[in-house]
Amino acid sequence: MLRLLNSIIGCVMLLYPLAVYFGIQTLEPWEISAALLAILLVRLCLFPADKQWSRALVGVGVLYCVFAVWHNSELSLRFYPVWVNICLFLLFVISLAYPPPAIERLARLQHPNLSSQGVRYTRKVTYIWCGFFIINASIAAGTALWANFFWWSLYNGFIAYLLIGLLMGIEYLVRIRLLAHES
């Protein structure tokens, strides 16, 4: 049951840009921020034993939502995807400084005995993801500052996810090909 609830919360978080797009037409910005804050607090309370990095990301989200409720502006709503990308960038950078890198951890789920070649590859891919998160945060910030709600929602609620999926798919196919002999 908790897994299902965690999945539902994850889906709701993915739909955040669309919720803002439709919600801003009838709700005040603080109300949307408060709803996101409630969802994040439920996540934090129901999964207190979750990984430290996950709790840290949710904690940053909670702090941001408190700020957004207090600030009560449309602009504060738009910057949530920017902060998510910055936090993911920091998570991946920290994993490079304190190995194993994030992508190596994911690769080891499928290839527990990763070779030195695989370790080097996953480190490089972690750098690629760091670059992606910086670029994505920059585009998200640009749409937050200069685009209307439609374009902001389209990029942050659809195009960014397509780009993430594309990068994940390409990386996964390359990893399968490169590490096929290790399974």
C-alpha cells in the first residue's frame, strides 16, 4: 500500500507544471504552494526511513514551498522545476565527489560486478547528467522569467520529461551494448 501511495505522490509531483497551469486560473499562488507543501510533508512523514538523499530533496522542496506560500506569487510557483534541477545537479556532483557516482549505483542494480571499464563509463555518464541538469535548470529559469504559463507548462511539464527520457534511453542502450559481456 505504501508503495502505491509513493507512486501516486511521484506522479502528482511530475504533474506539478500542469497543476500550476490549470490551478492558477482559479486558485491563489499560495494555495497551490500549500497543496504541494502538504504532498511533500505526507511524503516525508510516510517514508522517514527513505534514503538520506531522498529526504534531503524532499526537505529542500518543503523549504521552497514554505517560501512560495509566504511569497504568494506566480513567479515563485514557476521556479520549483529550477530548484528540482539544481538539487539533482548537486546530488549527482556530490556523488562524483563521494563515490560511487549516481549512474554507477543504478548500473550496479543490473550489473553488480561492474568492471573498471563500466565504472569509468558510468562516471562519464554522471558528468553528462550534471550538464543536462544545469542546462535544464537554465531553460526552466528562462521559461519562468520570460515565457507565458502555456510555454512554461509545456516545457517543464512535457518537453523536459521527453528530454530526460531520451537521455535515459540513449544512455541505457549504450550501457547495454558496452556492458553486455559483464552480465
